[in-house]
Amino acid sequence: MMDARSPDDDFRPTAPWEILRLRAALLEEFRQFFKERGFLEVETPLLSHDTVVDRHLDPFSVFDVERPEEIQPNTPRYFLQTSPEFGMKRLLAIGGPGAIYQITRAFRRGEIGHLHNPEFTIVEWYRVGDDYQSGMELLADLAERILKSGRPTICTYSEVFQDAVGIHPLEASGSQLQGVARFLGIVWPESLAVEDRDGWLDLLWSECVQPRLGHDRPVIVCDYPASQAALAVVRTDTPPVAERFELFFRGVELANGYHELRDPEELRRRIRASNAQRISDGKSPLPEESRLLRAMEHGLPPCVGVALGFDRVLMLRAGAHSLREVLAFPFDIA
């Protein structure tokens, strides 16, 4: 909801000073947590030739021209980063400290609402040598300390989905998932094709599963469908699952982690698939070659990486109900 303020009054912040002081204190808590565990704080570019290629993430494009009419088909295109992932993995590929973190700004076009602002603060970390389980344990340590609501429980995607919806998400067909949505009275967009299993999984997840998660204590959900692996390793179970995990608290997604994919050819395949989905959704494709791919060819060490939405954590710590309450200047008055 927008503030009921006059245009002459829109210079004022939407967060009070007590929240801005809490923001500063929480940033210090994060830095202390990583310092105690030997992580090095790093910085990588916000503006880059490369960007994460994801069906659902739309970066802001930037052209180095003085006037818009100077943009030509061959004008170099840059991107405000949707996450610092590519730059941080490039650092890992050349050795050095085995544990790095970053607190920075990220940008995602079109994402605005009580839980979204196109510019936001992200905390991202990687630790070389961590396996899937140790990566989740580190996130649980952080959540226990920062959220102050007990140690998170760890459940699989299938467990929480079946508990909420009553159908096995890794085995159900698109038509079966559509039938569940119809039975539950969920309205879906006409553009959602019956064969789009991930679309139906996402619909049921957002409507029926996620709102139930983490109300007694935080929860880490793991073993996502292989089709939603993003940049995570896929484990050859039957059916296969992605070694991806997410943290939820009071129905809000706070963090997303991967046992990181290290095969550059598999990454190329996934990027091509994501671009095909973007095109089918009516979006522009994103660059398929990147310096991250060259870094992975050089050799990315085994690691786990996690990205966390700092503003959402602050919102929950403050007892707020919208990001507007914890941001000094949200997008509409930036």
C-alpha cells in the first residue's frame, strides 16, 4: 500500500529512525556472525556485462550512451546485478580465502509489493568444502542467531507439499496438479498450460504451501524438484532432486541456497533452457556466455552458496508487515 502523502511531502523516509537504528545493528550482527567463522567480506561489481539467467528474474539494463536515441543494436549492454553470484564465484575459482560473504544491493525489475522492492539489500555467502548438509547447518546457525525464534527444522519439499496439498509433487503430472488446484478453488491465469508442471507447482506452492511454513519456528525446506535446480547440483534419486534449500519464517521466504553446480557445460544447457522459457513467456533472452563460465572451466571448487534477503529479515525482526516500513526510501519515492 502506498503512503497517503502529498507530492510536497514525498521527501520523507517511510521508515522511522528506530527502524533505521535496528537496521544498522542487524547489519553488525551479520558481520559479527561471519567474522567469528573466518569469512572474508568482499565486494563485486553492481554493474556488469554478465547477469544471472533465470526465467523469473528480470535485470535492469544499462547502456553507456548520453541520449536514448544513441542506442543501436550493437551498443554494449550492461546489467544491474540481480545477485552478486557470478562475481563471487569468479573469486572462488582463483583460490584465496575459502569462505567469503558480501552485503550489497541487488536489483530486480518489476518486483514490487509488500515483500518486494526493485532495489534491495542482499547477504550472500560461499564456503569452499561445504557439502549439502553442512551448508544447511550453517544457515540454521545463522537463522537461530538472527531470528531469535529457535533452531530451524529441516524438511523436504515433498514432505511440506504433501502435508499441505495431499499430492506428491515430484511424481504428479501437470493435469493432476491442475486437478488439485481446481478442487481447492484456486484461480489460475489462462496462460498457464497444463503441461507446465513447474508453473502448477509454483501456483500450489505460493497459494497453499508457503503461507503455512515457519509459524512455530523457522524451517529450512530442501530437495527441490530437479526442474527447479537453478544453479544447484541435481542428485540422482528416483525421481532426481536438486540439492537446493530455502529458509522460511512466518510464511516468508528469506534465503535460497545451493550445493553449487560446477560443470560449465551443464550450466550452458540450463542457461539455454532458461532463455527458451523466457522467450515463451514473452521476455527477452539474456546473454548465454559469461565470465563465470570461463571461471568454471578454470575450476570452481566444491562449495555451498546462500543468498538472503536482508530487508525481509529486518521486517520480521521489527514486527513490520511491509518492506516500506523498514526502507528509508522505497522505489516509488527513491
